[in-house]
Amino acid sequence: MKHTTILAAAAITLAMACNNSQPAQNRDAAQDSAAQNVAAPEAPANPDTTVTGVVMEIQPGKDGYTALLKTEQDGRFFVTISHANLTDHASYKSAKTGDTLTVKGDYWIMESSNRITVRELK
């Protein structure tokens, strides 16, 4: 009787495990679908773009921050400044609202927003 109970419990556990797993094809399709939902830049990166502007807001990130810069011509740029992206890591500095920054890096557009991945912080 004891062996029958253990055997029945093992069979039930195995049956439940088999019913809960997705076939490999379904997992691959789900992963492909998720990858397609990742936002891609709307325009290719344009290296060596330089912008000067006043910091309107700061969004802290993992190893840096993204600042919204407003230029004299009322242009708005989201500039991502991180240790990893700077060519000279020692040039990294924190900014606060109201500071004026000059940045140089890769310009691109996503969701109708001007963006720059900063390579040089001046």
C-alpha cells in the first residue's frame, strides 16, 4: 500500500509537469514575438553630433543618467551619459537641473525624440 501511494504521487507529479511545459516551438515563437516588441531606433545613429543645452530634467540610470537638454533654438535632446559609453571615463561628471552641458556622441531618433549616446562630455 505504501509503495502504491508513492507510485501514484510520482505519476501525478510527472503528469502535471508534462502538462505545464510549453513545447520548444512555442517557447521559440514567444521569444521571437517578445524580441519584435523591443523598440528599435527610428533613424540610424549619426556619430559626432555636438549639442549644448540647459539641463531641464535628470533621470538616474544604472551607471549614469539621462538628461533632457534644451538648446537655444528650442531643440530638445535626451542625452544618455554613462561611464560605459564615454571614451574617457575620467570625464564623467554629474549634472543637475539648470546646468549647461556640451556633449558629443551618436545622434539617433526614437519615438519622435532626439537622443544622443554621449561619447564625450565637455
